[in-house]
Amino acid sequence: MPRQIPQKTIIDTVLRGIEDAQRFYESCTGDCWLWEGPEYLLCTSIARRLHKMAGAKYVTLETNVHRTLKDAQGTTCGAPNKSLKKNGPGDSGVLWGNGSPPADVEVKNNVWSYAQIREDIKRVGSVVLQNKENSSFQFGLIAFYSSCIDNTRTKARQQLKRRTSTLLARSQEHVPTGIAVHIARGTIHVVQDSAWVATCLVLK
């Protein structure tokens, strides 16, 4: 049985992957921030970080949801929950060395409102709940990058704190019954009149 990687390690690694993507994009574009870049850069940066974690595991990108649920033994008889979108891809997944996935990761760039993650919250929550007695899924992540600029009333740092707190509260209101949500937020980086942050909403 492969040694399981702690959940906190996976979450911290995802946050560092988002921060890597911001720094890389800023460097290669001459100071443009990640909100102007493609979402796939976030996905590949996170996957690269996850791959470097110690322990028996492998990382998938844009894996078919049905295949992932099957690997997790999260399939059941009867019609699937419509929010699962089984024929579509997820962004990434972390699998133990025995092929059982403990975590489902949905990645978003430039998040500023709950509407942008509403469907992802439903889908990831449904994945975690699916056949929960037998599934290897332990948690799901909505991982995202967010940035903003000072306005006449509020500094960018405070805007990001308020934004991420609001996203957490809205998510807690709308997750499926039986799912709890908490937030893991990286350092808020302030540059002159602007700020950016890496954040994970953790569904368990």
C-alpha cells in the first residue's frame, strides 16, 4: 500500500503551483499578470508541482470524469447526478500509486464572482459524495487565481480578503448536503496599487 500524501501537503502544493504560474507569466511577458494569461498555464504549473511531491502518486490532466470515478470506485447503479458531467474532462486529479484518486482539482483563472465557480462547486461536491462509502475520493479542490487593483474606497489587499471570504460563504450555502467547505489561501502579494492571491476552496 503506497504511503498516502497528507491532504495539507496536496493543498499547499496546489497553492504553490498557482504562485509559480503567476511568477512565470510575469517573467516571460515582461510584467503582465496571470489574469491576462491562459487557464491551461495554471493547470500545467499545478501538475508540475504535484508531480514533485514525495510519495507514490501520479497526476492526470483533463481526465474524463467517468474514468476518474471508476478508478475511485465512485460509480453506482442507476442514473448519475446530472452535475457530474461524466463525459466531460476535469482539470486534474491526484492518484495514489495503486491508481486510486484521493483528490479532484478544478482550476480557474481570474475569479472575481461566485457565478464563475458555481457549477464547479456543484460538480466537485457531487464527485466527493458519489458512492462515498466505497470511493477513494477524500476531498475536492476549487483552485483559483485572483487579482485586483486599489479603488477609491478600498485597497487591493482588503478587496481580495473580502472577495475570498464571500466566495467561501456562498460556497457553503450551495454545496450538496453532506459536504463541508473551508478555505486555504496563500499569501496576498501586493505590488504598488495592485494585489494577487492563490486560493483553494476545499470540499470534504
